[in-house]
Amino acid sequence: MIVVPRRAGRRRANLRVRASVEQKGSCMDMYFTMINVTGTWAFSQHGKSGKRYSARMPGRKRSTGWKKYGAVSLKVVWGHTPQGVRYLNLFAKNLKNLRFDVGGLLGEDDHAAAATPKPGCRTMMAL
């Protein structure tokens, strides 16, 4: 989702945010179920494993609040649908103020593959 600097490998990234996505049903909505924050900015706060958030996290916690990772601030918010599907939302601030190019879905990289529906899931309307 986020790679700072853009195209940095796992070992050279200042910030790397990856998410696991689950789709409920064959053509249903997709939800973030796991968010993993790594990179030198995360390691300086959370050790060599970085920080991992799960939609299935127990307790009453609803938000992490804004957490600083270098010059970037991230917030993870837990949510659930009326049907009981648990998911995570990710918010990011200050990405445009970095002196690095930002990669990933929330940066400058192409998101066409992630936005393309699976075959058979496209809805068409005849006019």
C-alpha cells in the first residue's frame, strides 16, 4: 500500500505498509483484514518485526490514533459491517510532504490490477 522510497526493497525501505485483503463471497466487497507496518521508521519504534494489526484483534479498541513513522503519520481504525464482517481502515498523513517518491497503492504506483474486477464480476448496463 505504501513504500517509501518508491521501489525500495524490503531491507531498504524507510516505511513499508502491506495489507491482506479478503473478499467475502465470489463477487462481494473486499476488506483489509491485516496491516503490517515495517521499514526503518517502524523498526525504530517497534523492533525488528515492525507493527501488525489484525481485524480480529480482541478488545474494545477502535483506533490506534495517529502514530508517527518518520515524517508520515498513520492511523488504523477497526470496523465491522452489519453482517459482522470485521475489517481495518488505514489513514495516512503527510505523504505529499516527503522528500522521497512514494510507491504503492497510496503512492505513485499503478493500481489497475487491484481495481480490476475478476472475470464474471463486472456489472454492465445497456443504455
